[in-house]
Amino acid sequence: MNIWRGRKAFALVILLFLTPLTGFFSNVQNDTFDDDEVISYTSSNPWDSIAQPWGQYSRVPTHNGTMPPHGPNGGPGQDIVANVTEFGIIDSPTVNWVALDDLDGADAYGSIIGDFSASIVSTPAAIERCGYGELFAVIISSESGSSTLSIVTGDDAKVAWEVDVGQTQTIRSTPMLTDINGDDKPEIILVYDTDSSLEIDVWSPELSCSESGWVKSGHENEKLWSLSDSDYSIGINSPHFATSQSNHKSVTQPLLADLDLDGDAELVVAAVDRNSDNPTVIALSLTTSTPNDFDWEVVLDRGTHPSDPSWGMLDDDSTAIVLTTIDSNSGNMWIWRIDGASGSLDWERVSLDGTDSDSDSPRLRLPGPVIVQLDNDDAPEMILTIPTDANGRTPGNGARFVAMEMTSTDEIFEFRTPNGYSDSQPLPIDTDDNGIHDRLCWVTWYSESSVSFNRKGMAGCHDISSDPPIKEWSKDMQRGSGNDNDEIGVAPPIWMDINGDSFVELIVPFGKRLWAFDGDDGTSSEVSDGWSSPLGMPHRVWSAPAVADMDNDGTLDILIGDTLVSQNVADFSPLSDNRGISFNPSQPDPGETVTVTGQFSNIGTLDNEDDLDVVIKQNGNEITRQRFTDVEPVAPSGNGGPYTFSVDITAELGIHNFELILDINGNLTEAREDNNYAQIDLIVVEPYEAQIDIPPQIPRIAPGTSEIISVSLVATGSRTEDWTFTWDDSNLPSGWSLTPNTNQDTNPNLIPGISQQFEFV
């Protein structure tokens, strides 16, 4: 061994020896994750309402049905997920996972999907198992009057974070996400009622994870602030007998919007004054400290129940909050417009014409306005919901939709649905991508009989580019399993371009099923084979859907409360965090037999539909191949586990590259194919080897002085061991000496790859 490693540095000749007294291998794994990167959601200035994938009820403050980019040809295909610009669609739906065991599922009337990647602290060996590339669901649940706020992983429905909110009324208002303090970590804003007050909590979650899993509890100190006001309530008793007798209240959905266009979101809540019973709209700036008061409070002195508020930009400099109120005793309704920045009541007591005489509305909740673009000018329009059905279950006079200018009280159009009440906002669609909404889709429900609460639903679409609007199609939704209240149509529809036809498809949560209707004529069988009949759901589907790629496979998923609906497709992947290939023993000596094991699982939602062939290669040469006939998805989508196969080899000195390749024949359909591969380097060295490194700079010692000179000792073999360190200074010139510095260990314990210093004087 050339202990000087070719250097001509020291003029002194010193012989240094390291000798072992009494068993180095390195697994160099690929630690890059480019193939697992999720499409990034990043905030910008001014405030970006879609900085979070689905950060509030209906995703955007206009409530106009904006969807992530997607299409029948979207998804990763043969490319990597990181390069996806258009997500794949769901044409074969299945229930991917259910987060709660509760009979009714999540409590909120809306679903939320968040990107908490910046909030996660994880160990280096568990990055992928700790949510890398995933999105998360934010879920409210309750038991015995106590509510729980939870963050759930998008891939496997594990609770990553949760806190006990305390004793509350059932929280129906949807949580909201935004970055309040500018650290790129989202805060959760929660608005709810207790028996005595309106509560606003702001949480700043810190997620912690390791190889053993998520640290889901102990986060009570992560509440940023809370505000309590005993004057207000976000929920009010419903006049509808069946609703009120089942303890359901009419609860509005809070709103995040940039009211003054300063780049920061404000909170808007439509509440009811507990003392006067007047609907009241309140606005609140969101900062890192507890606010002293609301930015503004506007009393609405007509009506008993407010709708959800909505937001729109009137021009480049001003915004407005709009909402309706209804008098539960008469059915009369009013539209209100409030200046976003100042809280000035621009429209006061503007009544809506043509309302029905009804002392039973809202049935469950009053849908708010939807902000749309109906013409070529810059000013927005809005579509209002009059929820009443003048003749009950008799066809011909269902809920009514009215379009108005936002800059005036001029009515643009109105039409009635064929039948039913409306407890959900309509869905505007721009069918030709010209920036103008030309179709309006809707959902209603009605009782089948005057002597029972058996209910049915109805969904349909109108062409609103015609004057008057023309009904394109409508379809009944038959009653399914569950109790009577399940068939109240609370959740609004969403759209998805599933089959690439002229008109996008309509997806409707109703009862305990998820329905899809073809955009052209409403025929479900025309959507796809997978949507020819509605998808059964484990809970009633009152929660408004949220849509994003939650499990990082490049295809959209639909979150409804605590239930994720995904594409029914397999997805084979080596075990995460570089565990796809392992060796036994992990530190082999040359000539030793080594068992090489490949490990993978099906992280999709469907079993393999054909044989799966997998191989292991060493240095580019195939060393084993195995066929698997039944590869079931892992939990929570199925009950499958990791699948393994092995081969024995003889360890040889050197660096050897091993590859695990899944579906080597490419004969199976998968959600993605960029994760079918893993590679690892096995370095085989002698068990006992060491080297000595001299100082990088030539030491220069003046006559009559001394210097401390350090040499580096490092084990380059595969074993940690005690070594003996000796030296020979007999060839030094006269007058020179070489002596160990104080407290130097001549029997060091050397760990492979970790250097130790030995000092001479």
C-alpha cells in the first residue's frame, strides 16, 4: 500500500502502519425523486386562490366550477409524472379509500385538498413514506359533541396530523387553506359554532414523520390564534321539518378572497346575529396575531337565512361580495352587494321577483351566487338560486335560476328546472373555451310521496347562450340505500372531460352514490363503461367534491368528505425509500454468497389483469426473472402486501449495479410507468483495509520550533474494528523528532468511511 498516495510532500520519511487486531460494504442508492414530483402549486402576488389545489369550498371565491387542467389524453403516459401538464381523467371509477368509520362520514359540507409538503419534517430514510409528492385531505369529524380536525395522506389515508377542537355544534362549514405568514406553509382556517358563540380558529400545522410513521397527536400548541364572538352564529335552525327534527342546521360556507386587492386574502362569513336574528356579513383580515375586531360588519335587515357569500372583481380596482337572503316564512328573497374593501352596502334590500310562496325554505341550506361571464364585456355577471319548488313533487315548476349583472340589477335570463328543490349551487360551463359561460348544469331533489320522505334527485343542463335558455337534457336519480335524509341534494355537481365529446360530462354526488352523465344527452352509458351505473359510496355524499391528483399518479382523484374516488387501475412500484432491492448479508465479503431480493407492491386500485413479469439485472445482465399471476393492491385500496423474489450470487470485489424492472414485457395497463424501476449499487471490498492521508499542505517548520502535524486514518474495508497504529522515525535527520501529541490513541476503533485524526509534534 502506498501510504503517501503518490504525494511528494513530507521531506521527512516516516513509516506508518495500521494493523487490525481482530468482520466495507456500501449500498449506494438512487436518492433522486424527479419521477415522483407532484405538479407544484405555488402562491404568487396578488393572492392566488388556487395556490392550494382545492383550498376552500368550491375551490375559488367565485364558486364558478373552475377545474384543474385535464383531458382524456392527459396523464403521464410513457413519460414521468413530473412532466404532466394535463391530468388524466376517471373513466373507470372506484372507491380508493375511506378515512373514517363513522356512519355519515366527514361533517363539513365541502371537501378540501391541501399541499402540506413544506410543513413536513421527516427522516432522510423515510422521505417517500412521509408524503413526498402527495396531497392531503383536511377532514372534520365528531363524536359525542367533540370535533376533530385531521390531515389525511392522499395515497394511503393515514392520519398525519390531528387536533381535538373541543365541544362544538356539528361543524358543517368547510375548512380553508392559505399561507398567512408568508413561510410557504399553509394555515387552516376553521369557522364553527359552539352552543354560545361563533368561533374562528387558525392552525399552523407542523407535520412530523419517520420510518415508524406519522406523529399525529400532540399538536395542540400549533394553534396560531382563535377568535370568539357570542353575538353571531354561522348556523341557524332550518324551517323544514324533516331537517330540523334530525338536528341539521342551515350553515353557510365561509369564503377566502382578496377584498382590497392587496395580495392578501381576507375571511368573509355570512352569519346570523343571535340577538336580532338579522343575517350579518363580517370580514376579517388574516394575520399572525389575534385580531381585535372585524374589518367590517354589515347587517342585512331582510330575510331569516343568508346564503353562502361569493366574490367577484367589478373592475381592476374594486371587488364585491354578493349573497342572497330568504325569508323562511314567506319564501321572499333579496340580493345584496357589499363593497369588498370598505364593507359599504352597495345594494340594499333588492328583492328578487317571481319567488314562490313557501314557508319551508331553505330545506337544508341556501346556495349562494355563482360569478360568471355571460358576455364580451369585462364586468362579471352572477347566477342566483331560488331554491323553492312551487308545486312540490309535481313536474313543471322546480327551482329557478336567475342571471343578473353584477354592476346593475338588470336581469339577463331566468328559467325553472323541471322539478325539485335546490340546496346546491349550479355549475356554469364554458363549452367552447372562449371565456364565456354558455351552459348551466344543476341538481335538484324532491319527495316521491306526500305520505313519506322517500326522495329522488334530478340533474340536468341548460343552454344559456339561447334567449330564453333551452333545456339540453335532464335525468332522474333514483333512490338508493341509506336513510331519507341521504337523498337531499346538498353537494353541487362538477364537470370532467371524460370521453372527449363535444360537451364535458357532469359528475353528481347524490344519496349514497356518485353519478356521471354524458355532456351531450345525459346518458350515463355514453360516458364510459365504468360510469354506466352510479358508483356506490360508503357514506351519504353531502360534501361538495374536491378534485386534484392526490396520490401523485398524474390522474385526477375526487375527494368527497372522507372518501377518495380514483381511476380503477393497477400501479406497480418498488418499495418506497430505496427499499426495492436488498442484500443478505448487507455487507458481504469477497467470495461470500449474497441473496439479492426484489421487493415491490401494487399501489394502485386494481389487481393485475394479466401476468406480471419482473426481473433483476446485475451490471446490465439479467440474473433472475419471475412471473406473478395475482398482485392485489395494498391497503387501503386492497389487502395485498409487498411481493418478493430472490436470487443468490457470489460477491466479487468491485462496484456492481443492480436493477429491478417491473412489467418487463410492458403488457399491463398502469396508472404510471415511470415508477417501474429501481437501482442500487453494491460495493464489495475486503473486510479489513485502511488508508492514511497526509496533510493537504506541505508543513514548513522553522529551525528551533515545532508544529503539530495531523494525519487522517480511515477504514476502507467493510468492518468496524480496533487497529494498531505504529510509526518508525529512525530515518529522520539528526536534530529532528516525531512524537505523538498528548492523548493520542494508538489503538483506534475505525468505522468504515469515517476518518479520525492522529496528531504528531
